[in-house]
Amino acid sequence: MSFDLLANQGIPGQYLEKTEAELIAIIEGVKRRMGSRLFLPAHHYQKDEVVQFADATGDSLQLAQIAKQMTEAEYTVFCGVHFMAETADMLTQAEHTVVLPDMRAGCSMADMANGYQTERAYAYLVDRLGDSILPLTYVNSTAEIKAFVGRHGGATVTSSNAVKMVEWALAERDILFFLPDQHLGRNTAHALGIPLEQMAVWDPINDQLVFDGEDSDIRVILWKGHCSVHEKFTVGQIEQFRLTDPARQILVHPECSFEVVEAADLNGSTAYIINQVKQAAAGTKWAIGTEMNLVNRLAKDFPEQDIVSLNPFMCPCLTMNRIDLPHLAWSLEQVERGTPVNIISVDAETTEYAVLALERMLDRS
């Protein structure tokens, strides 16, 4: 096993020099000695070398629900990305400590919306369209954005419950303001019968509402953000499979573009994708449009099926892959010593309003 020294700045060099066996021994030893005092969750997109140590795996909704129930452990070492660790910190008790093994494990989508941009956009939209606007944010967003949504009566959503939450929002107010992933918002609203002609896009870079029709026609405003992984799937890739392997089913995540979701056979959350494969008969052929670590794990776990990526040149999510054995071993040893590093701590005011948004989601999930 080799590690990129430049990509691991801040971690003591001794961890980068250890063998895979040595790192595994450290991790297993700390977990054994700390027992129930330590909780180690991992998102489905994590590498197998990390997932093998997880006490629980899940998508964003599942991990949020688990975090809320976490009362026995003193420490959570979160194998995911920054916004997930923030959610875990906000949903656990104040004395509980949440650690992220590598602080650079972020999310490009979450970085596409900040508090200043969002407050500015909301003020403009209310002034132009009236105050019957309800914001929802995908959980792939910062605690700051979740707090904004909570303050304005909205909620968080995941890809697992997006239909339910968008349906709720549209019943509550005239206009839905969906952050920060335009594709999930567009695909979900369309599935609920909202035509594309009633969806506008807010461009935060140019402070501009992009819409061709009359303001009175707007039902949904989509933040111009996206997942850099799921945008790499195209209709052309689907058409190629249709031509060369028509028996292969196309299964994609709703963070893909509208055109890709419409062209696919099935679409759904990470949990949905996993369940579809689990329930399929032996010999079923899939081309799956989601993160490569998950696709590879499904192919390994279900060898009786024929599973490939919709994009054969797809790379894993680079920020998810920041969590590796050296960082995990280092963070666990520091936790055991009582000197944890990379603590994720959200301030009380942000937590108060962000938890409102999270609870509105969890109460309906």
C-alpha cells in the first residue's frame, strides 16, 4: 500500500511510513480497548479499507438517524465528510466529541452555497416574489446553511426522503427554494408533477434569478449547485449501453442531471440503489450511475450479478477518499490518549437552528 505524502499534510510522518498490517493493528487495538466508548460510522462512499472497521454504514439519512440515537459512546470518529461530522456533532449530546480523521474531507457541493450568498439571495427573492417561500436544503450542505433553513421554517432533505420533504414544502408555501443541488431538486419536483417551465434557477455567482416566464408561474427555485461526481454521467453513456448491451438496466442517483435520470431505467438514493441490487435475481446486469467505491463494492458483494459503472472512466469521490488508514489510525490513537485531533464542533446558535431543520426532516422520515 502506498500513500501520497503531499496529500497528508498535518499527519505525523510516522503513520505514513507504517505498513498496512501495522495500521490495521493500531485501529483494531484502539477499537477493542475503547469498546462502547467509541463509535465509528462510515458512509457508503468510503473506501473498503475504511469500511471494514465501521460500526455502522449508511447513506446520509441513515447516519443522521444513527447519530441522533448515539447516547452511550463518548467519541464518534466519523468516516465521511465535513458536513456529515457537523450533523453528528449537532445531533449528539454536548459532552460527546466528534472527530473527522482528515479535515480536508469536504464536499464540493456543500461549498457551493455559503451563508452570505444564501441570505442575500433569500432577501432578493422575498422582495421580488413575496414571503411565501420555504427553503429546503440537501443534507450535503454546511451547518450554516442548515441553520438558515431552520430559521426560515424549512427542513433538510436527503435523497432517500426528498420526495416526501418536497411534497411537504410545496403544501406549506407557494414556492420552494431548494439548496444546494439543483439536480436533486429538479428531479424530485418533476417527479411530483411540477413542470420544468415552473422551475427557476438562482445563480449565486451572478446574483441572478434565471427564468424565462412570468414570476407568477414560479413554483420552485433551484440553487445552481451540483455534485461533481454525479455530473460526470451522461445520456451518451446510457445510449452506448442501449446500443451494445440492451439487457443491462441503467440505475442512477437523483444527483445526476434531469436528462440522465429521465433516460435511466431506475433512479433513487444510495440506499435505494443498494436495495435494488440486493433484491435482483442472479444474472441481472446493471450499469450504475453513482460513486465508484460503492459501485465496486456492490460488484464484489454480489458476484452473481453483472455490475459495472455507467461511466467506465469514473473516479471515486476525491474528498470522501481523504479518509484512509493512516489518518484513521492517527485519529483513533489520539482519541484513546485523550488528546483528540480534528474535533468538529458547531457553535450553539448555529446548532439550535440547524437542529430545527434536521428534526423537521427526521420527524417525517
